[in-house]
Amino acid sequence: MRALDLFAGAGGFTQGMKQAGVFTVEAVDFNQSAVETYNSNHSDVNHWCYQRDIRYYEPPLRSGIELVYGSPPCQGFSSQGKRIPGDPRNDLVWEFFRVVHDVRPRYFVMENVEGVKKVLPHVINWISERGYQVLEPWVLNAYDYGVPQNRRRLFLVGHLPGTPAPSKPPPVPHIEKVTAGEALAKLTNSWDADTWTKELALHTPDVVERYERCPPGTKEPISRFTRVAYGSPAPTITAAGRFIHPIKPRILTPLEVACLQSFPDNYHWPASKVQAYLQIGNAVPPLLGEAVGRAIMQCITN
């Protein structure tokens, strides 16, 4: 199945789709650093990821694309943000469906926070009038699909008449669910923690003492950073979030946060810590994207 990834970011959704057997022929994102991260990890994408303003993006037509997927910016809808009704980023949801209409793939999948529900009736009516059948939104928790993190996200799925309707992906067996501590313990790039810890200027003796006193699963009172609990899934990873290691009195490194998002250990991240945390927090967890991709692929194979 050939696909197009919109609002691709660092490539988490593409990674998941790849693991499900979907071949992404082109991707687009506005953030240049994210585009560089994407291209450093997905050199097998036919046309790479392009740095574009989605409002002026002209998708490849007549190229056999069967799936358009993506994650329009969620800050205008997120419970973590200000939910400003006039936030211009809210309009980017419409750009997603403009591309779907232009490309006419057999399937589309849009991922977002649950707060996007407020605009769904309008976009569903619009795309339905243009020939798509839209399923009841899937609200999935990443933890149910092998991601060591509680992260609820909404997936809006549509398909053309005459094509099979995908089924909501079933959760993995409980034995396959992974806690934050189990995931971090398996992290193979041990150099990362040593290297980043030396560069983290915040870890003065008083900060270390505060982190040591912070119970797992709670917020440290001064920094407001959450300490991850070893035996539970991590809380939702966000672009602005910082987290304290469940055992060590330091914040998690970018590679460790990426691990909690279910990225492969060898995924490359920018040298800028700010950009690394931002891109990781904004990404679709690959294992969650894979579950959705498999649900779409099953329609094709059947």
C-alpha cells in the first residue's frame, strides 16, 4: 500500500506504518528540524519528507496513493493547551481533508487529541459529501498497544465506497503490555544516559536532592516535573514535558523519552535537546501507528 504522510514531524507515524507494511511515498511538515530528523531516519521513503506550508502544498496526483494519514497540530484542541477557539492551527485540520479530497485515496486516517471532537461534525459532513464513508472515531490508549505510556488519542478513519471498512484494532494481550520501568531497562544505548547527564546543567546538588525525595508517580513541587513510576505506564509524553527517572535522581534523556514513545533505540534525534524533546513529544507512538496501519492493511490483504 502506497501512502502519503501529512504533518509528518519526526516520523513516528511513518515508522509505525512502515512496521505495518505500509510504504510511504512522500511526507510533508513545516518544521525544518523535524524534516531533517525524518529524513535521517527514513531514507527509504521514495521522495523523502519536504519542508512545506501545508496551505500551499500540492500533493502528488495520479501516483497510486491508497492511504493519506497524518496528525494536524493539536495545540488548539489539547487539554494541555489554552484551547483558543480562534487558534489558526485549528484550521489545519481542514487542510488535511483538502489533500484527501485532491488525492482521493482509498483510505484516510487522521490522528489527534480527543478535543478535536468539537470540529468533527463539520469535517465529517464535508468529506462525506465528497464521497467518503467515515467510521465512528476510534479513541485508543497507546498503552493497550504495547506503548509504555498512557496516551489517549482519537483516530478518524474513512474509506471510499466499495472498499472494506477497517475494524478498530484490538488491544494486545495484557502480558504484552509494558511498564515504563521495563521499557527503560531494555534500552540498549547506555551511552545516552551518561552523555546527556553530564550536559544537564540543572542537576546541581540541591536539584538531585529534590528529585531523590520525589515519590514515583508524583510531581516534584518546584520543577513540576513528574517522576515516572517504574511499575506503571508513563504519563502522556508532551512536547513541553520533562520527566524524572523512576530510579535515578535526574530527568529522562531524549532517548529515554523516545523509548517511552516506543521509538526504536537506533532512531536518530537532533543535537538540540529542545528540538529533540519537542519532536518526540509531538510524535505518534510508532507501536500505536503500527496497530492502526495493520487495521488498514488487513482490508487490503483480505
